[in-house]
Amino acid sequence: MTGVKEENSYSSILRRLSAFGGVQIFNILIGLLRGKFVALLLGPSGMGISALYTSSIAPLQQLCSLGLNLAVVKEVAANKDNPTALPRILSTTIKLFAATSLLGALVCAAGAPLWSHLTFGDFSHTSSYLWLSLFIALSIAGAGFLALLQGLGEVRTLSRASLAGGLSGLLFGVPLYYYFGYGGIVPALIIFSLSTFLFYFISYRRRIGADRSGITPLPIGWHEWWQMARRLISLGFILLIGALSGQLVGFLINLFIRSAGSIDDVGLFQGANSITNQYMGMLFSVLALDYFPRLSACCSDRAGLREVVNRQMEIVMLIATPLVLLLILTAPLIIRLLLTDHFLVISPLMRWMGIGSLIQVLTFPLGYIYVAKGDRKAYLWIECVWGNLLWLACSVVFYHLLGLIGLGIGFAVRGVIDIVVNYIVCRRRYGFTLSRAAAKVVGVSSVLGIVGFAGSFAPGAWAYWLMGGIADLSGAISAVALLKRLADIP
């Protein structure tokens, strides 16, 4: 019990976040460098071919993985201190990931002519898709070992493996672009997935082989294996539905914008959406890597769950508020850097999406409770059905009424409604309540965010002076609060 409390202390949470955050930033830089080399060595056509390959096999990879990753993290994290159950879970999950990797490879290879024709309009890329079946298999397997390390709480190991895999993929992949041109795209993708898989696999084997863990995967019978696998697959399937339904709603929103507005509006919206998602998505992914395993480990204890969620809310709001204010303040500069001057018209839209993201930050810790609890019904209805229908309705109504900026307003309104609904459900279903400390942080951060957002619409230079002052104030408040929590001062 002492170990659990230490793991969920403010200082422990912040140390983990800093470790994951540094890795995430480094991997983003690696991704940008890889894209830069592709652009320099292969030009726009090479970037287009690479994008078509990755975007066409991403749905296959997601479908064939059966949504198991989060389900496995939950199961491993919840049983990592159980010397009887954990070895059996590890044996089951490794076999499951082997099966889904093989499934992904077979589906890609068997449909290679079809994928080539659908993506490029001819069969000239059939052999490339045959090779990409290896990429899918390695990617699914690598993600499986990542999920096991995440569930076991191996922060440093996971960080080192992620860094090493991304860097080696870059170092070995770029020469292929130089020597083979377009022909090096597929081998580079395979090398990247292979290097990532190897580092995760080796890290996992070292973790299991360590004497301190005492974990040895055990062979189990078919009946026991199937019972456990069925439980994981059923939860994974619900999670897969959630991911696919979100992608479907995003597609329907784009279709509506195109039919009710124009192709230009679709492009402008996607520009704002892409920047906001990349900016805030980094924070969400870092938080998920650390938060979800800790939440899964204590989800059966109401008091423990309340403590974990409240502390996560405090930390995430303290980190997110200055970042959101910075996004709102520098929106025109970011647009110029990442897009072109033609996209400057989306600055107001990005401001609305920024404040909407700050609201969404509050929903993030609550949404994971459904998965950690294994509450399939709540996840299906609240996250998949209600959440996506609300997103679609707000986007359609506000775009119809207000045009492009209405998409940002709809995003913010959706966030407000969503946090209210999720809080009510979590309170009634799991007894969750907001602590005094968390309520104080949420209140102060929300006021700063709203005032800063409103100040961004002030005329002329006043907007930048006002926004800059509020952003500085928010950063100072967050820094002091985080330092106190790092020292675990009450």
C-alpha cells in the first residue's frame, strides 16, 4: 500500500510526466527530421507516396490490433502486484499479440492488389504492400510490448526504448532515401518498425528477467487462455469501436462542411484542427502513458481512485493552462510557421479551439475511468455514442449558424456539456467527487483561461499585451504550484 501511495504522490507523477514528456518531444523532433529528409531527398512526390502508404495501412493496423493495447495495459496494471495472476496474463497477451500481428500481415498481404488499386489507381504498388505486411506485423507486435511495459509501470525503460527505437529508425532509414529514392520508402518504414519492435522486445525481456520482479510467464491451458483472451478482446473491441466511431464522425463533419460550405473551409478547418491536435495531443498522450496504468491499478478502491483522478486533474490543469494561453497568444505565428499566410484567417478559430482544449483537459481524466473500471456499457454509451453525437451536432449546428468560426465555438460548447455529463456519470456510478485542492486549481485555471481567451479579441496591440500578461501570470502560478507539489508540500 505504501508503494501505491508513493507511485501516486505529486512528486512521482511529475517525475514520470517529465520523463515521458522529454521522450515525446524528442520523438516529435525525430518525426519532423524524418519528414524533412523525405522532403529534401524525395520532394513532394516522395512525401505524397509515403503519406499514401502510411494512411492506407493505418486503418488495417488499427482493425487487426483489435483495440487490445489499452485493454492489456488495464489488465497488467491491475494485477502487476499479483504473483499468481500476472504470469498468466503475460503469457496470454503475448500469444494474443502474436496472433494479431499475424492477422495484420495476412490481411495486408492477401489484399495487396486491392490496396494498391484503391490507393494509387493501379496495381503497380502490389509488391510494396506485400512488403508492408511485415511493417504492420512488426508495428502491432511493438505496440503490444509497449503496452506490457506501460502496464508494468516501467517509465524509464519505456522512455529509453522509445528514444532508441525512433533514433535508430531515423539513422538507418534516411540513407535508404538517399541511395534508392522512392524505392527506399517501404524499406525505411520496415526498418523503423523493426527497430522500435526490437527495443521494446529487448526491454521487456530484460524487465521480465530481472530478479527483482520475480515474474516468469507461465504456460497455460487452452481453456484458461481463451477465457482470459476473450475478456481482453471484448474490452478491446469496445475500445476499437470508440476509435473508429470518432474517425467516422470526423469524416462526416468534413463531408458536411464540404456540402454546406466549400472545399476551402474543409482545408482551413483541418489546418486549425491539425495544429491544435498536435499541440495538445502531445500533452494528452504523455498523460495517458502514465495516468492510465496508475488508475487501473487502484480502480477497485473508491478512495484511491478519487485521489488519483483529483491529483491528475490538478497536474494537468496546471500544465495545460499556460500552454493553451500560449497557443491562443501565438496562433498567427504558429500558423505562419506550420502553414502559410493564406491560413491566417483561422486565427479566431484556433483561439476557440484552444479554450475548448482547456475544457477538454478536464474531461480527459474522467473518460479513462470507464476503461480502467472495465465498464463497457458506460464507455460505449458515454464515450462512443453520446460523445460523438454531441461532437457532430455541435459542429453541424454552429457551422450552419456562424460559418467557420462556429466550428470552434461548437468545439468549446461541446467541451462544457461533455464535462458536466461525465462528472455526473462518474459521481453517480463510481462515487467520484472533486477534492477541495482540485476544485481550487480548476477554478483559478479556468478564470485565467477565460480571461486570457477574451483578451485575445481586444483591438490592436492591446490583445498581445493583455494576453502576454495573463500567460505570464498563469505560468508563474503554475510553476509555484508544481514546485510545491514536487516537494509534496500540502
